[in-house]
Amino acid sequence: MDEHIRAQIQNAVEASEVVLFMKGTRFAPACGFSGKTVELLDSLLADYDTVDVLSAPELREGIKEFSSWPTLPQLYVRGKFVGGADIISQSFEEGTLDEMLGLPPRAVTPPQISLSAQAAAQLRQYLADSEEVVLVDIDANFQTGLSIAPLGPNLVVAEVSGIRLAMDRLTAGRADGVSIDYIETPNGGAFKVTNPREPAKVRQVTPSALKGWLDRGEEFTLIDVRTLGEWNTARISGARLLDADSLDELEQLPKDKRLVFQCHHGHRSQRAAEQFLSRGFREVFNLAGGIDAWSVEIDPGVPRY
């Protein structure tokens, strides 16, 4: 390994109590494994550092050699290598990640969930006389999935009307107050889940609508979550690149400040927008189609790549 890269990694490990080497950044993960790991850490920590290994190919390969670990992301706590996404996820569900991070143990109690008579009857029919449970999954976007499965280890179980509802720890933290009904729709019967904890959604803004805001002088902050290389290739006038300095400034803004996120095609910026929404910002938008759509529909002078 190049000694400069080794020193860069060593400095990052020693400079932070908790540092995650990942694809993308905390507010704009660039892969599902990195995104899931950030989701777990965010549920436990208000502050930790991340290093974007996509910023340099030699860094991406160097961290694998440095840790003797073939996959990303990779977590270090107080200078010690913890592991990758699977180990972090398992430790979270077992409750041992709290101790690794220097946090007191968390008591996870089953959430309060209500089932309508119709929903309970339908679930009993699916379960029949088996020993299986209803697996409840609520993701970061508060999309809820229900399935029938054997009871796995480390799951939180809530028993409602004699029916066992099992879920992981993240879901348990999002499920308190959920009500589940079973209704008839034009396409047949379906479960209807109402969650009072569900936050506001990221709204999409088209390039033409964004251009209208600019023309009318409406107040908003346009945040570019792409890499520095992409930023140097093409940018929308007035946008700000999301870096450490701009991140600190954004976090100090009033929560009703209108934020618009953009990337190349709108996928990374959607994830970044969701992160800011989860931090209490209420006027959060994603530029549909990203800078590429802006180049096609609004300003052909912005290079496409």
C-alpha cells in the first residue's frame, strides 16, 4: 500500500472516536450496505465521522488492505476495527453495538400495536395452526411490510389479540402506535397500516418548477451531493457542493428552510434529502432527474456526462 494512503487512513482512524469508511457520505450514501449502516449508527449516535472511499480509487482499495477486510463499509471505534455491514447489523440486533460505541445498554420494549378485528381474523387465517409469527418490517421511508415467517433470533415480539408480531430493533422503534386494518379495495382485500410516527415525505421538484422558483426569486438552498470531480465537470449556477463546511452551515439553518437536493440523476440526492428530513427539516425537495434533466430541459450549456 502507498505510504501516503496508509497515513491518511491511520490519521482518520486516530482522529475520530467513531469513523465509518463507506461509499458516499453520511448524508448521501452511494450503496445499500453503506446506507443501512448509516441508518443503524444514526439511531444510536448524533455525531460520528465518515470517509468517502469513492473519492479516490487508491483509498477504496487501501482501506481493504489496511483492515484485512474485503468489503465496505468498515467501522472503527476508538481506533479498533469493528467490522463490516453484516457484523454491525448483527451487533445492533444483539444489543452489543451499544457497548462497542460506549453507550449504556438500551432496554427495547415491544411497541404498542393495534389490530382491527378484520386484520386479526385475516392474520389468524394465514397463520393457521403453525408456530410462525407475523414479521413486521418498517423501513427508513416508513414503508411497512407484513409476512409470515418462523421466529428468528433477537427479534422484538409484541403479542396482540393472541397473534405474535415480530420485528427487528429499528422497526420496533418506528412501530409504537401503529394500527393495522384489513379493507376491501377494487383489487381485493389488503392490509392498511396507519403509522402516527411517519414523517413528512421528500417532495419531487421538476427542472421547470425549479427554474420558476429561480425566476421568481423564491428563497431556497440548492445542495449538490455529487463528488468533487462531478462538480468540476458540470454544475447548476447557484448550487452548493455538500462538503464538511456546507454541512455545518446547513445543520444550523431553521428547520423550515426550503432545501433542494440534486445529484446526477436524482438517486443519491433522494437519499441525502431523506437524511435531512429525518433531522427535522420540513421543506425538503429532490430535483427529479438531477443535473442531467436540468441540462436537457433547462440549460444545454451545462455539460452532460
